[in-house]
Amino acid sequence: MNHVDLHAISFRFRHVWIRNLITYRRIWRVNFLVPLLEPGFYILAFGLGFSGLIGVVHYAGLDLSYTRFMAPALVATACMWNAFFETTYASFVRMYYQKTFDGILATPVSLEEMIVAEIVWAASKSAAAVTVMLLVLIPLGYAAFPGALMCIPLAFLAGLAFAAIGMYFTGVIPSIDMFNLPIFLFITPMFLFSGTFFPVSGIPDWAGIFTLLFPLYHLVELTRYFCIGAMESNALFNLAYLVLFTVIFGYLALRAMKRRLIK
Amino acid sequence: MNVIEARDVVKRYGEFVAVDGINFGVAGGEFFGLLGPNGAGKTSAIRMMYGFSPVTSGRMKVFGMDIETDWREIRTRLGVCQQENTLDPDLTVEQNLLLYARYFEKEQTRARERAEELLAFFALTHKRNAQVIELSGGLARRLQLARALVSDPELLILDEPTTGLDPQSRHQLWDRLAELKKRGLTMLLTTHYMDEAESLCDRLLIMDHGRIIAEGRPRDLIAEHAAESVIEIEAPDAALKDYIREHQVKHDDLGERIIIYAQANGTLESEVRARFCSAACLFRAGNLEDVFLRLTGRELRE
């Protein structure tokens, strides 16, 4: 019973997903303000403050205004933050402070189902946040309609990847304060060097190799493709990387949580 | 067939042996107690019963099925009221019950009926829309017990259900548990309150250092390991000590106090009363606490 049992995963996980949804419904109005207002702030700040310095950005053979270049990356980073925060801080609170997991593990729900539910829930939050952002970006002309709508299922898929690695950290971290470490060493560099604020083609090759390992880079490429119809990489390769990342860290997350909870 | 059947069950955490080969059975409809000082292995034993902790060796059977393989089926049929508050603080009282019923895939209309029954049974109906975070300790405990019963289990596991409650809440909870027993529910209880175990349990076992050191009905255990009647004598003098030695009286010498175990209304009792009770003497009935302290010792454990 100490190893990960993939046969213990059934559709029963949906009950834990519903539990999270019902809990979240109490605070969703406040939560949805963030994705609604965030793109506005960024576009205003970069549009007013940055465009004058930069002029145009050369990306995939196009000359883009800086805000048009950056807007799709906002969609991608929102996806990342939503999923990662959910399976780190929020899951840790449920596990450690609220003992929610202990309560669930006295029912016919398996540990594997509970962890899958946490990850799927976090990905659902990512997809919801991206939906709200598109409600702002599409009318403003920063995301093409209807192509940009593909960002919603994409946010779910990439959300699984970020949620899985977040859950893995939750499984191994001793205390909630220590999440600073993966955020500082992993999330922050990824946030800065994934082609979010400048095209990856502009950085040296040796640094570009690290960029290729970041799931956010692959997501940014894909959101840019769906929002402005151009990209500098291969969409299938990007998708395959995100799937592979999810599978690997999903398994590692299950293993880490099993070791942590089952004694 | 026993509802719970433990055969040579061992639980090891690395080098540390928490449960060291226990054997016991709990029959259907029985109210069974599991007692022991902190660290005796009670919680480890309970966690193995509902498949939270894997059994290191031996067999733990519940409803005749092996917990290792049939954990899902077993957990569908039992309810657990854990020691710590594991309620969802962000949800209302009613939502806590209904969402928990979902984990058991209980049909929603049936779950609603069941929740309604339980709210009434535990006097929570007026609090149905209250947030759990606002509940007092007693109310939260009642809700946790109600939640453990929402799936209509055949076996209820209670891990220290009355710890930290005020006397009113404790008595009300005992009353509810007695009512559940009357309805034929099988229950397994751990507690540090010996009066609670004595009045609720049909049968119990006492564990220490991972082993079972006594098992039986509370009355029989008291008769065997303590006595019907107990005399506590403060500041015992040499004459009393001589008398005890001479007559080989069953007793415990605590230095400042001597406890004598006697038969009710026997000659020993009347003789002690007449000869040694000029100062402070307490005559009382023997109880489970005497048994517990005699068997597990009076030293602090942690």
C-alpha cells in the first residue's frame, strides 16, 4: 500500500473536485477580479511605459507592438500562477492545517483519487482564469477571435503540468514557508525567461536550452500561436512536452504524497 | 462472524514497533473499547482497521474481508470519527454532511434524507446553515460524529470522541452513542476517560507498548485486577503496613497513600475501617481506572 497504485484511480475523484468547487464558490467573486483586472494593468503599464523605449518586437517574422507581443504571455503566466498556487499553498492548507485529506482518507476515496482531484481542480481554475482574461483581451484586440478560445483547453492541459509539479513540492516540503524556495528557484526564473517579456530568439543558445525545459516556454509559444497566429517553435512538440511533463510530475506527486501521508 | 478480526497484527515504523502482534475480535452489535496510555498503539491499530496505515504483518479483517485488498468495500461500510477535527471549515454544517456523503457515492436524495435525520438526532437542525468555523467544540464534535454516520455505516470507529468537551457535551454524546448501540450499530471506541469506557463498553481491551495486556468485560476486569471495593488511606502508619504484610492484603503503596483492594462488606473492609481509619480514609467502589493504573503503572509516559 506504500507504492502508487494506478488501479486505485477511478472517476470517483470527481467528488473531491466538487468539494473544492463548492468551497471556491463562496469566494469566486473576489477571485475573478484578479484575472479580469490583471491584463488591463499590465497592458496599461507596458503600453504606456515601455512601448516608447522598445518600439516594435521582431517575433516569428512579424513586427509587433510590445503590448501585442506580451499579451499572450499574460494568459500563460496566469495559467501557471493559478495552478501552481492551488496545489502548493491551498493544498498544503487542506492537508496540514484543515486535515481535509485525513477526513477524505476515511472514506472509499483513494489517496490517488484525492491527489488527482487536487491537480485537476487546479487545472480547472487555470482554465477559468484564462476564460475571464480572454473576455478582456479579445475585445481589446490582443487575442484573435475565435482562435484564442483554444487557449482555454490549452490552459487546462498546461494547468495540469503546473499543478502536478506544485503537488510534488507539497509532498516533499517540510513547512508552508518553504514554498518560497521552489518559487524563487523555479517559478521566478521560468516567469522571466520563457519568452514572456522578450523573444527567446534574442538570447544566447546556451541559455535557450534551459528555456526549453521550462513548461511555461512551451505554453507561451502556444498561447501566442492561438492569439496572434504566429510562433517560433513547433506546436506539436510544445504540446508533447507539456503532456510528458504532466505525466512525469503527476506520478512523482502521487509518490511524494503517498510517502508523506501514509505511514 | 466477527465484524473486526485481528490476527497477529503488527505495525512497525522503521525500527519502532507500534503494534506488536495483537489478536482480538469484535462481534456484531458490540460496543468495544480500546484503552491504553499515550503511545500504546491504539491509534495505529485503528488506522490499520480502516486501511489508512498498511498492516506490517498479520491479518486485519473487517466484515470478513481483508483490509489490504478490499479496503474500498470496507470503507464504504464503516464510519470513522477521527480524533482531530477534520471538518471542512469553509462549508456550512449541512454542506459538510452532504459533501461527505458524496465520497461514499450515496444517492443524493437519500443523502439529503440521511443528513436531515442526523441533524435532528444530534440537535444540529438549528445550525444547519452555520459555518463550521463558528461552531463551539461540542457542536463541532457532534457534527463530526454525524458526518461519520452519514453513509449509514455498519461499524463506527470513534477515536477519543469526547476529549476536550465540557461535561454537558460529553453526557449528551454518551447519550447519543447509547442510543446508536440500542439500534444495533457496532462501535469501537478509544478513550482516556475510564468512566466513559466503563459505562459504554460491553467489552474492552487494554494495550500497552503495542501489546494487549488485558481483555474482558469492564466488571470482570475490575473484579480480576482491582476489587469490588477500594479503600484509600492517607498518611498510612506502621501498624497498617504491618497489618497489610501479615494478612497479605491486595494493595498499592504510593508512599503518602495506600490503596487497599477488598470485597464489598467483607471482614477486611470492616477491620480496616475500625482499626486504621482514625485519619483520612476513602471508601469507594473499584473502577476501571484502578484496573488501568494497576496494569499500566503510574509513571508518566511522555
